[in-house]
Amino acid sequence: MKKLLLIFIVLIAGYKFLFNQDSQSLNAAQPSATVRSIDNEDSLISNAYANHKSDIQVSGKGIVIKILPDDNQGSKHQKLVIKLASGQTVLIAHNIDLAPRVSSIRKGDMIQFYGEYEWNEKGGVIHWTHHDPNGSHVAGWLKHNGKTYQ
């Protein structure tokens, strides 16, 4: 059953990707190719998960389905499990040593993200949702209720 579900998700993601490509060609005056639509990003994350890919810069949005205790080992991270529009769940690991905590977040809230995807068997992790003090990594962020956490 899990294999059928995974095949279905990959097929839907491929359809969305192809459909977005056609609609993007009609809108040539849109922003550069480095800015992707949220639907396209769900597809990117689904494909990365299906193919066990990591180190992929992604953006998107999801609904918070679980707020986990902070990870206090090494750098402190606020941890949230979110559900994407595709149905896939991912863990957000937001470094609160480098960026402000999203203190007002609640289960059921929508959150937007920009960070790096890392594959794991549970759906993946989005991290680097903060600035890089060394300037060697792309700065990420979280957005909640109109406020950016970086």
C-alpha cells in the first residue's frame, strides 16, 4: 500500500511540475528561475524524498501538525512537524541560537519556510532556516503571521 501511495505522489508531483512549466512559459515576465512557486516546491520536496536526495534549497508552506520539544544538544533548535499541500510531512529544525524563536506558533497554524531539505525516512528535515553568520550558506527564514524569523 505504501508503494502505491508513493507512486501516486510521484505521478501527481510530475504532473504538477509539467503543468507549472507550461504556465511559467506563458508568463515570461515573471521573476527569475531561482524563485519557484510553492506548488513547484512541494513537487521538488516530494521528488527529493522519493529519490533520497539531500542538500536541496527549498521554499514552501505547510500546516503545523505537531510542536516538538526543543533540541538542546549542541545548537538549540525549535522543532515543528508540518504537513505540505501534497500531504507529505516534514520536520522543520529552526536554529534558535542564530534566529528568533517562533514563539506564537500553534498547532494548526500555517508557516512558510525557506531552507535546505535533508532526506530521512520520515519525510525529511528542513534546516538552515536562518542567516549564516559566516556568509557561506544561503540565508533561510520562517514566516508566520506576517513576521519573518531569520
